Amino acid sequence: MTSSMSDGATDHRGEKLPELSKSATKMRMDKLLTTPMPKFEGKTPGSPLWSNIAFWIARRILAAQYRTSDVTGVENLPLDRGNMCCAWHTNGLMDPLQMVLKHPNNFVMGGRHDLVTRPLLGWWTRKLAVQPVVRKAELLRGGCSEEEASQINGRSLMMLATGISAGFGCVLFPEGTSHDGSSMLRFRTGPFRTVFAAAALAKANNQPIPAIVPIGLHFRARERFRTDVWIEYDRPLSIEEKDIPASLVEAVGDGNWVEPPAENVFSLRDSLRIRLMPLTPNTKTWEEYDALHVLGHVESRRIQQPLVSWKEEVLAARAFRTLLQPKISNQDTVENVPLPEIIHPSIVPAKAVASILKETGLDGRDLNSQGLDLRRPSLLNAVKKAVRIPVFLAFLPLFLYSFTPQAAMGRILGDSTDEGLDARSSYHFLAAMFGSLMFWPFMALGIIFIEYFNHDTVIELLGFDWLVLFGNSSTHIVLARVVMFVSIFPLFWLSGRTSALLWDDWCDVKRALRRFRMNPTKRQNLRGALKILHEEMDKL
């Protein structure tokens, strides 16, 4: 993650601390100490009304933000107990959103301290009873005192543990920060201390011991609009009752936060890291991971079973990583030893193919059925896209009217943030959510006023006076305008969905043009690299 603060600060291991954004350096202790506590008697830890509204809006936005969204492994979730969901962390706010919105249970949530102090976002997170956490990076840089950090974190972790023990879900990221690497950072102990406290609370109250759920978060290009995402729920890890000390059960049962035994925390941390590692790209570089995807695509062409989804692409790349990457011991995984480079002969031409495709804005999906060249445009797909263009264009003026402010705000904030590409999609999401809430009511009123001053023209176009649909009295006319006002909002949303599909079609057309217009020399190099790749794959 890029940042304006690059001071070389390190932790007790001598490893560089995550760089802080400007927002993360602003410690608002008054707001942090007055963050609303979650409640666990109902179905949501925060406000039921605002939680349901926020989640409903968020689901609508994610449906427009992602082109495809796949979820697997839900059957692995033990829904009769609390779930602590853990994943690697490379896409800012989008990572927890994907897990929270696609898990069957409601969640008690914790997050970086500034989530509850930012304008607008802080109002919503406080309604959702999000609990602030002060990271080591803020503490060691003097953002707050050790006593203040202990007070905030102790309270927050206790609330999260209580929520998990009560059967709610919870998202915690062991890496402690969002990043842009192709492999996991060293794990912090906070999530594991929290889940041990939750297990002790559950044991004290004769409830099922919570489970730890490893989750794979896979984004095709996390910073892009209309990219693909796959959420992979893996089999849960469990905590044995014998590993929960009686002293911890007694302490948390009395409402006190105490530290669980370090050896138990480290053992659980290491077990989760070993389980999570295969659910990430886990390569030395992103270039290496791109090459594995090319290998997956070429192999699918060789066996005449093309990859048709992002999930299939990830699994194919994973299979080649397992085959080609030098074996990594569990001990090296736990100690965060730098990953070995893949040195198999097939990786060199695969990297060359991936590089040429990426430079042109293409990827393995653009290869032909033999995997030896670029594919030609599909006439059938072109006809399908052409048929729906008139429908999409009919909604385009309404889309431009209703979404231009949000799109501009998201683009400006996403491109100017000091938090790196891993925060770009988060700003797009927030602009869509808060922009719609802020702008749409006024825009709907604007349409009402436009209709009011052009009412006679509207009557001529419709052939009837819609204002008297409910009756001729002034009350009926007011009711008609209220119904119109409310009806405008789903039309705004529909214009957004159709315009997203129009954007997909436009992107597909641009890809086809890139394939057709690729520089002849570059295309010849691509064919040569693919030929060599096939020869090396024949030897596998």
C-alpha cells in the first residue's frame, strides 16, 4: 500500500510497519472511546433498521460493481455457532463486504480505528456498531498512548469475542493491513486472541465453541470496475475444549479481558496460515501468478475444455502452482520465509505470453481454441450485444443524469487516495453508496419540478393526465406526485444496471479491437512464445 507516511518504522521483529494513510494517522480519541457498543439479543449487533438498509444498499451496489460474483463452500459453514472468518487482505473495504454480505449469518464487526471517525462513513459504521481497533502501526508511531490503545482494543476485542460466542459471524484479517503483494504478510495475533476469548465465553455459557473459517478472496483485477470476484469458504478450523484454560473461562465469564495462553494462540495462528496459504495466489511475484493463469488457459485449450468462469481460472492456476512451485514446508510457511521462484522451463514462455497480453490489455481469455494465437470475434455474441443496445441506450440519459456526480466523486477519490490500488474499489463503492443517498433525493425532486413546469407537454406525449390517476382532488394529485417521486429511485437503479451491461459490451468490443489491431511484431512474438509454451507443456 502506498502512503504519504514512509518513516521506516519497524516492529519488534525489525520488519517494516505498514505505511499509514493520512486518515489512519488521525486518532480521534473522544469518538473512539464513545463508539456505541454492539447488542447481541437481537438478529443484528447494531441498529436493526440501519443495518438492514445498509446491507440492502450494499448488495445492490456490489451487483453493479462486479461483472460476475461467485460464492462456493457455503455448505462448509457451521451455522449453529459463531464463525470467525479470516482471509488475506488486498482490497480494502471490499474484502470484508464480500464476506459479510455473502455469509448467511449477521456479523459483529471490527476495523481500523478511522472507520468510525470519518465523515459519513463513521455515521454508518457507528449505526452498525463497528468496533475500532488500534493497530501496532499506529501505536508505535505515537498515534496514541499504550494505555489508550489497551483501553480501546481491550473493549473492542471483548465485544467481538462476545458477539462470536453468541453465534454471530466476525471478520478479522490476520495480516493486520491491506496490501498489494502476491503472497501473505506475517500474521498478527489479534484475531486468534479474540477467538480464544470467544471460545472461553461460549464454554462459560454452555454454547457451541466458535469455528474459524479460512476464506479465499479472489479478484481478477481488484481496482477495476466490473471485474470478477470469487469467494471461497473453506472447511472450518476448530478449537478443542481442552485448549481453553479454566482461568480464561472464568475471567471472560466475569466480563474481563485477559490474554489467552501464548502457545495456544501461536498454534492456532500457524494452523490457519497453513490452511489459508493455498487459498491465495501465493507466488513470488504477480508476473509469476499471471503466467500460471496463462498455463491454465492453454491447458484448457489443449484438452478442449475452455475455462468459462473466473473460479475455474483460479483453480487451473492453482493446479499448475501445485505442480511447478518448489515444495514449501509448513515451517517455512509459518515463519514467512520468502517464497521460492518457479524455475520450471514452461514458466519462461508463459511469462512472455502473459506480459504481451497484459501490455495490450488482454489475458488468457483472448486465446483461440488451440491456444496458439488470438481468437477471432464471435458473430453470435456481436448479434446478441447489438440487439440489446437500443434498450440500454434508452436508459442512458437517465443514467447520466443520476450517476454522473457519484461516478465523478468515485473517480476523483479513487485516483487521488494515498492508500494505493487496494483502496480504489473501496472509494468507488463508498461514492456509489453515499452519493446515491445524498444526490438521488434532490435529483428525483428535480425531475418532479421539470415535469411540473412541462406538465402540458407530458400530457401530450402520454395522451392522458397522469396526475388524476388516483382522483381529481388536491390530495390525490399530491399522492400521484409522491408515487412518481418514489418510483424514480428504482428507475435510477435500473438505469445503472443497464448501463453497467452496456459498459461490459463496450469493454468486450474494445478487447476485440485490441486483438484485431495488435502490432504485427508483437503478435508474431506472442505466437512464438505460445509455440514454445506448447512444446514445454508436452514434456509435463
